[in-house]
Amino acid sequence: MKDIIKEIRFQKIGRYLENVNIAKYTSYRVGGEVALLVYPDNILKLVELIKILRDNHIKHKVLGNGSNVIFSDNRYEGVIIKLDNFNYLEKKDTVITVGAGYNLMKLAMEMSKLGLSGLEFATGIPGTVGGAIYMNAGAYKSDMGYIVSSIKVLTPNLQIKDMYNSDLDFHYRTSFLQKNPTYVCLEATIVLRNADKKEIMELIEKRKQKRLITQPLEYPSAGSVFRNPENDYAGRLIEVCDFKGYQKGGALVSPKHANFIVNIGNATAKDVRDLIMEVKDKVLKEHGVELMIEQEFVNWES
């Protein structure tokens, strides 16, 4: 890794951190050490970085806000790429062009306060724009697929290309990017609509108050663990299996909302994963429903 760092410095790729505890960068606050974390300054530096890593056969992954991933407790002998510097924003009437590293909740609140409607659902989703598009994040019967007009991506051949909504295969909690993770979202064009600012903010506040009552926001988590099966709710299935309040190590099935697993203190990644798999297996055994996990497991190969 010393040679990689030397090359990153020589090419002036951007800021980097060595031997980082990835738990600090994920919403579950679990996971092991990462050999190197790199913040490319711009798209050209990102391309240079990926070339360096490929030439040296170094595994790597682009990470947003870490709000939908579970890193194992093992050391990640590779490079995590953070696009925090891709945080620009341009507004032309109701059309928004925004970098993939822009905070989604921040964007949603900023646009809502301007009287632009369409992002209200995202004011409680703690991800980046790129990460939200990758998983087609959503809530309240809306998601990114409804508002994203196009995105700019880096292809596996390191070409910069525009992809349009019809190319992105948006469906419930999935997208083209999720099925093709070697593509990297660089920026998005989002189309909103003008609406009454007061009504928008009242709706956001109402939903916020409901979340405070029904969701365990006081603990680290990654939001909903499982996708809702067709015509049912994952939380209901988990609750009738008597998992509410069930604990494994420092990981707990929330007593507030059964589809949330929270870190109540010093949970390991293994605690979280073991609890997820136990819930999944029991729901399948008792109800014949195979719940799909929303979170992505990283570095669990060994």
C-alpha cells in the first residue's frame, strides 16, 4: 500500500487517510479497519485513482454516507473511495444538477424551503445523492426514480457517459447501478415542481414527528433492514415472530419498529449480521416468506 500512497501523492489525487476504522463512516457504527480512504478532488482524479488501483490489482469500493452497508469486523485490505468533493449544486428553475457526493437530506431540505416539491420523502434519508440513486432510496410511496431525469456515470471502461431515467431500471429499492456496481454515479439531474412552500414544510414536519415516535432514531442503524414483500410489511412479519426487543450482543431488533436493527452500544458487525440472518431464517421458516435484505455486506469473503 505504500507504493499506492506514493502514487496518489505524486498524482495529487486528493486527501487520503491510512488505517481508518470504517465504523466512523457507517451509520451502524460497526466494521473493521480499512487500509486506505481516499477523497479524489474531481472526476479526472477519480479516473486516475481507479487506473492506479486496477494496474496494481488493489480492490476498491466507492462509499457514500455508509448508511446502507455493513462492513465486516475484518480489515479491508483495499481502498475506499469517498466522493465528498463531488458536492456541487446548480439550480435552473425546477431542474437541479447535483454532485453524487451531495448530502441527500441537505438537498431535500434546501429544495423544499425554496418551494420545490418532489424531494419531501428524502428529508429523513441519511445518504448521498449517488448512494440514493444506486439503491433507489425512497419513502412514503416515492423514490429517486420519480425525480431523477438523468445521471452522469463513469463506466467500467472509465468513460464518462450520460444515462437517462429509462436506462436506469428503477424499481423498488433497486436500479441499474445496483446490478452493475462497476458503474460509478458522478452527478444527477433532478426535476422537481413548484408548490406551496408552507404546505411542503408542514408535510415534512408532520412526517418528522411521526418518525420520532415510530423509529429508533436515537441509536445507530441503517434504517429498514428488509424490503417489504409484496402486499405485506417486513416489520409485521418480524413482529409476529416475537423478535421485537430481541438482542444479540450489542445489536437489537428495535422495540419501536421491528424492521430496524440498532446498535445499542459496542455491537460488532458480526452481531448485526447474525441477528439479520436469524430474523430472515425464522420468517422464512414460520411464514414461507424470504425477506430481501436492503443492506449490502462488504468484506465478508474470508
